[in-house]
Amino acid sequence: MAAIAGVTAEVDEFASRLQGELIRPGDGGYEPARQIWNAMIERCPALVARCAGAEDVVAAVNFTRDRRTA
């Protein structure tokens, strides 16, 4: 359980730094946010960042890169 709490805390901290919106599975806007124009492709990302500017893009890329395991 501690690992999940740590991940949640990291995501909460990341969300607090964004000027845009961070959408998580289960949030009201998750389903439309995760869909792309090609309905044949079905993706379910762990997070969707609606970036409000370049700083948000940099923060999202850095957050993802720092946690990439594969």
C-alpha cells in the first residue's frame, strides 16, 4: 500500500505544478480525453495532461521520462 500512496503523492504534486488539467482514470472527463480521431486505436493512458503552455509540456515530458521503466 505504501508504494501506491507514494505514486499518488507524486501524481498529486505533479498536478499541482500544472497550469492546465491533469485527468486520471475515473475522472469525469477521462473517456473523451483519451480518445483520438482514429477509433480503431484504443488506448487507456494512466494520465492525460491538458497542457496550458510550454512549461506544462516540459513538466509532463520530464515527469514521464523520470518514471519510465521500459
